[in-house]
Amino acid sequence: MSTSSPGRFTLAIHGGAGTILRSTMTPEREAAYHAGLRRALAAGHAVLAAGGPALDAVTAAVMALEDEPLFNAGRGAVYTSAGKQEMDAAVMNGQDHAAGAVAGICGPRNPVLAARAVMEKTEHVLLIGSAAMDFCRAQGLVMEAPEYFFTQARWDALQSTLAMRRTGTQDQDESRKHGTVGAVARDVHGHLAAATSTGGMTAKAPGRVGDTPVIGAGTWADDASCAVSGTGHGEVFIRFAAAQEISARMRLAGQTLEQAARAVVMDVLAPNDGSGGVIAVDKDGGYSLPFNCAGMYRGVVMQDGALRTAIYEEALQARQP
Ligand code: ASP
């Protein structure tokens, strides 16, 4: 039975669980991350406050995060071991379980729009590689040259990761390894949606696909339970069907969103080398943002319009720009 609360809306976003170490974070960098998160929250809030669908809100929020070079998605995506960018993205609509995803692409300015086009314009769920690129061009998506996606920081992260690999050194810096962006929302009509977009993991093998475009692993939305977007060690999210597991615990075991999301992140992913976190909203507009690592760039906005963000263990806070 639905206990939906009409009129209530919630948007939660993440900019990845691979945060910069506290020791190397400067006040300027921290402010830039919060500002990037706030822009994405504001983009999604505008949709929800106007009564728009959760699907449009998560798309708008993820587009803003993809456009922001600080985050590992779209502009600012990480590099494969071969020095190329291969991006993955997915969207899912909780109302009808419609879903679309792309993997291993570099070209569309906003990979989330490519995922959405797969969902809306094809009878398929996941398109990959060069054929997906042909599809994006045919759909008239805005395409960018490789220079648009280049950032010195990601390139340097690749060089140091490859150097560490050569010497067998363990990389302790999560920000060098990964990151991802995502959004989940509950709209005023009680519908849920999720979107996730990533460059994947630094120095990943060419052709490697993570959890982001795998429906049920890194992205999931189901009006009867919750919408989830994950970030972290993608292989582990796939092996444990992390996002779907949260939904299943709610539907079949009667767990609350907080219980289910926390249990999956802390008790399922963490002990299995699954460093990372999730953002999730439930059918009543409640949210949960657990992570099992040092931090996760994250934010929430509800009807009051306050853009609340956080990076490390601290509580969400509405900061002045
Ligand atoms: N989950 C992403 C992947 O494995 C990376 C991340 O979120 O850090 O591709």
C-alpha cells in the first residue's frame, strides 16, 4: 500500500566517494566542491519546485555535475591505463522501471543524456562503445572533442597511479582512484528516479565497465521502495547487486531506507573490499547517504530550498556561497 506524501519532494546528489584527503584539502578547494554541489542541487530543485518529474530533476542535477571539471564524470573524467577516457552513465525511472545506459563512450558532453536517449528512443537498456557513439550522433547530442574533457589533475593522477603500479606501491589516496556523480529524487507526484555518470576508476583496463551503467548495481529506481545511486569500487557493487539489494531489503524484509542502505554499505560492501557509498531516497521523500570511506561529496535539497552539502563525516549544512 502506498503511504506517499503528496507535495513533498527530495533531491539527493553525490560527487563521488573518492574524496580528497582532509590533509590535502584547502579552504579554497573545499569551497569549490561545495559550490559545484550547490549548482547541481539548484538545477534539480528548479525542476522539482515547478512540479516537474523526478527523472528530469536527476538528469538536470547530473548534467551540472558532469559540466563541473572537479568531479569524475563528463568534463574531468579519469583516464584508462591507455590514457583514454571511457565514460559510463545510466538513468532509471521508478514509475515503470524504464532504464537506459551507455558504457565506454567519450564524446557526448553529457553522457547522462546519452543514457536517457537510450531509454527513451530505443527498445534497449545498454549501448556500448563506438555503436553507442554513432547513436549519440544520430540523436543530435552535443559532442565535444577530447580536449574539452581533459583536466591536468586527472592526467597527473593517471601518471602517479601507473608509477605506483610499476613499483608495487599501494595507493592510499581515494581521490586519485575514483569518483562518480549521481542524483536520486522523489517528486511531488510520488515518483522516484536515479541517474549516475562516471569516468570509472583511474588506470582501469580499456573496456572495463563499472557498476554505474549496470542497472541494479550502481543505479536503481523503483517507486515502491527507493531510488539509489552508488559510488565506489564498482566491481563489488556489481557482484553484490548493491542498489537492488537495498530495494529488496525494503520490499521483502521490511527494512527502512536507512536500515537497508546502511546495512548494504557497511555490512555487505565494506567487508568485501567495496569501498564507497550510496545516496538513496524512499517513496515518502526520506533520504539516506551512507559511506564507508573517508568522505563522499554529497548534498540534499527539499521543499524549503536550502542547499545542504557535506564532504566528510560532518552533518549536511546550508553554506553561504
Ligand atoms: N563506481 C565507479 C566505477 O567503478 C567509480 C566510483 O564511483 O568511484 O566505475
